[in-house]
Amino acid sequence: MKILIIYAHPEPQSMNGALLSIAMETLTAVGHEVKISDLYAMQFNPVSDRSNFTTVNDPLFFKQQQEEAYASQTEGFANFIEQEQQKVEWCDLMIWQFPLWWFSVPAILKGWVDRVFAMGRFYKNGHIYENGIFQGKKALLSLTTGGPEANYISERYGDLDVILHSLQRGILEFTGFSVLRPHVIYGTEKQSAAELTLRIEEWKNRLLNVFEEDPIAVGNYQD
């Protein structure tokens, strides 16, 4: 199978870096193809503007969705955007590896979505959710948190499922992906080296059978 990992952490020696390394090692060892977008190493610019495109539909007023739809029709995406779009189109499973910052993804990852998930290319009228362009593909959020698990099942920080809802429902399911249960390692700075080694082994074991997993029911916004 074909796996794309979107990696968003500035420190290679971090827990996120270790999870990325074991994912590459484990998945390739059993014969899967793996591609990685290491956003910090790529110095990916998260700012979305006219540099997304080589074409111009309206030179007087910039409306991103309008320019995206036009670029989708005319092969008008900038090369670095086109390359990322092709990776997403290529994969069977997309994994986002990131730390939870301010109850969301790092800005560099959100900017990647803003620039790459283009109207007309990744979604369009009649092609969202159950009719989404990426029907048949799976997506998995793998993340770390600074706080312990108890903080994310109480009123202190809020339910983690709610925190991740806009990512899993509003981005992934919106474009047709089936979403797998998120993989979360809580309180990484408070765990011992031995405990973190166990967390890495758990991630490895999950990846060995990831294509056997059933998607979760993320739920609509009113749920």
C-alpha cells in the first residue's frame, strides 16, 4: 500500500521525530511505499496567496477558491503545490504526525492544508463527504500532547474528540477520507524514557495492522 506522512515538528530528536522514524522503518520493512512531507525541513511557507498559482483568473480581486477552481481546470498550480497535491492523490493512507499546539495543528500544517487542499482539485460541488473525491482513502492523526490524558477527558481542556473534530470532520471527511482512530501520546514531557520507548513500540505494533482497521464515526457538527 502507499502511505503519505505529513510531518510537522521542528525538532528531529523530538517524540514526533521518533514516531516518524519508526513509522518509516516499520511500514517499508513490510513492503509498503512511503512518502514524507517534512514541512519544517522543506521550509514550507504556510501563507496562502497568489503564489499558489501560475495562472490568474481575476487580476483585480484575489478570491482563493475562485483561483483554485480555475487552476484546477488549467493545470495552474505552482510546482511545489502540485507536488504536494500529487502525493495526497497517490496515497492509500495519509498520516499527519504533529504535536497538539493550542488545541490544534501547528500553523505550518494548517497552512499546508490551506494551500494544498484546493477547490476543484480536492473538493467541488457534489463531491464532499460521502461523495468526496478521496473516497476509498484513509487518514490517521498521530499526535502528542503536553498535558496528561486526564486533562482531555474532563472540563479542564475539553474532550479530545471535540478538539480534533474540525480536522477529522471538516478537512478529512469533507474531502472523502475515511478517518481512523487518532493515535495519541499524552504528556510526553512527563513520561520516562522507558515509558516513551513503550509508546513507540505501541505505535509500531499498530502500524503493522493499520490497513485492517475500520474507520471511526467522527459525527456531524450537531452531534
